[in-house]
Amino acid sequence: MKKHPYRMVYEVSLFLLLLIPFVSMHSQTKPEVAPPAKSDTFATSADGKKYRIQRREVAGTNFRISGVDLAIDEEVLLQAAKLFGKTPTVSRGDAADYNEEACYRSATKDDNTYLIFGRGEVDYSFILSSDSSVWKGNHVCKQSAQITRDVATDSGLHLGLTQEQVIAILGLPTRRSQNLQQHKDVLIYSLEAKKRTDPQKLARMWQLEIKKNPGANRSEFLENYAFYDLEVYIEVKFIDDSLTSLTVSRSAQY
């Protein structure tokens, strides 16, 4: 039986209305990247590739994990040794590429949680991972009862989070890559900000300066050290939309 034209229009309209939520939900399954901004800057990687840097910050709670804080003056490997015990470290590279790492892992059977702390020439970092391949050292990671699948940053980043949950904490990433065949996604945050030096730290730095150089000029000192550049790199890897590896690096440069 032939349908009335008005009924056909009604059915098509109804179909489109039902389709809208589905399209909206489907489009939200893949997170966007942060839109370009006038404050963005660009840098070139070691392999010659140009990449964008966002001019913004993330909360300091993202730099604290299991009692270790990348943002304080105490060297990160010393902090880790106090909390999880001393362990041999592995050093690679030199000068600007220098990095020294200490590895800790869960002491629980069938728990492949790894927490690796790093110290570079100008940066401190940590890697939280559910994959042992992140450790490139020539010795076994030190086991610790404090390293479990529940390890998280003070901001709430931990293994198993979805991309949506990570973006709720860190904001939109600077860039994103996908491997559809392997169901892998990577969110990368390249951030920088100009920060004022803490007054108490600045006072300590000035005292050290005048000890080394009694004739130091206060104005020149402030010009060099009253502010610093905070550079942050965060890489979050997912398999089947579940966080499997989190790398956080923080660098304060004068």
C-alpha cells in the first residue's frame, strides 16, 4: 500500500531525531585536542619535527605521586629512596639528554604495576605503567608493598582511567595519536608557563649568590631569577580506552 506523503515526511523526521543522539554519542567517543591559541609557541624535537606547546598550567597535584613530589627542591631519586628503599639506578645520555632512573614495582603476585622515577639535566619525572617493558634497566626493579594498582597522583590520575576521565583532570591535550588496528591511543600535553619564584626560595638563592660572589648586583640577580620557565610534558597511553602508562615530566628553568 502506498504511504501518504505526510506520513513519509513524519517517518523521515522521526528517524533523523532518533539519529541525533547516536551521532552525538559517537562523536564524543574520541577526545579532541586543544584548539590553537595566539599564546601557543613551537619547538623542534631531536628528530627535527616541529611541535606545538600550549601556554598554560596544570594543577601541582599532578606532580605528586605516592609521596614523591616533582615540584619540591629535594632531588626526586632521594625522595623515592626514602619512601621505597634504595635501589641501583640506570643512567643514559649526557648533557641535555642525561637521565638517571630508579625503578620500583609491586610486590604482589600477578600485579605488573611499575613506578619509575627519573632525574634529567633540568627535569624530574615519573612513569606509572602496567607494562614491564617501560623499564630498560639491566637489573630487576625493586619490589615494594607500597606499589599497587591503586597508585595515583594527588590529582587522581591512575591506571585504568578512560580518556574522558583523564581530560577531565588535565584538560584537552596538545596532540593525540591513534593506532586503530591495535586499539591504542596516546594523549600528549606539551605545556609551558612563566612563574614567579617563591620569595623564600629566592631569598635562599640570593644568600648563596652573595656567598659565592660578595659583589653580586641585586638588580641583575632579580632579573635572572625572579621568574622561571615551567615546562611540563605529560604522555598518557591507552589500550581499549584504558590508561596503561602515564609519563609526567616537570622542568623549572631560569
